[in-house]
Amino acid sequence: MPEVTIHIGGRGFEVSCQEGEESYLQAAAKMLDDEAQVLSDQIGRMPEARMLLMAGLMLADKTAAVEDKIRVVEARLAEREAEIASLRNAPAPEPERVEIAVIPPSVTDTLAELAARAEALADQVEEKAAG
């Protein structure tokens, strides 16, 4: 087992870990050291056991808060997944019926007659105006 020296609160500690876990141990030690540094800055020098206890409690408090947030996010995710599943399993909506007005042929014939009369009247007006 590899031996790793970690530094917490300005003190060195020899710790054993599994092969390949050295970087994880260093990261965890850094988190604990950061909390110990906050305590040291606020309170000053204190006994090693008390400093480690307080730093550990501060990390535990942060961890509990993160776990609470994770539970909330997981609950929201479960709700969204259920909503998606219900939408996927819902029957397809009925096709919407669109009605298009049909103009009877008699109306188009009448409009064509009116257009022809209007053109004939326009021609007559032009002839009178020219003559």
C-alpha cells in the first residue's frame, strides 16, 4: 500500500491508501485542509484533535446540504421522466378537420359574366372618350 503524506492545518500526516487512489486522497485532504484553514483563520491555533473534528464537521455539514439538493433534483428529475413517459404513452391526438369552402360553379360563371360586362363598358367609355 502506498504511503502518502497529507498536510492539514499546517501539520503533516502519513496515510496509507490503495494503489491508484493517491490523487483522491490528496483531493480529500485538500478539502479537509481548506476547512481547517478557515478554522485557523477564525479561531487561531487549537489542539489537533479539535481542529480535525471541527473541519470534519464542517465538511459533513456541506455534504449533507449537497445531499439534500441532490434529493430535490432527483425528485424533480423523476417527475419530469414520469411526465415524458406519460406523454410518450398518450394516444395520438385526433387529426384536426379542416374545412375548405367550395365555391359553386354558378358563382364563378356569374363573376366571369360580370367581368366581361365591365370590360365591355370600359371599352365603350374609351370609344366615347376618343370620339
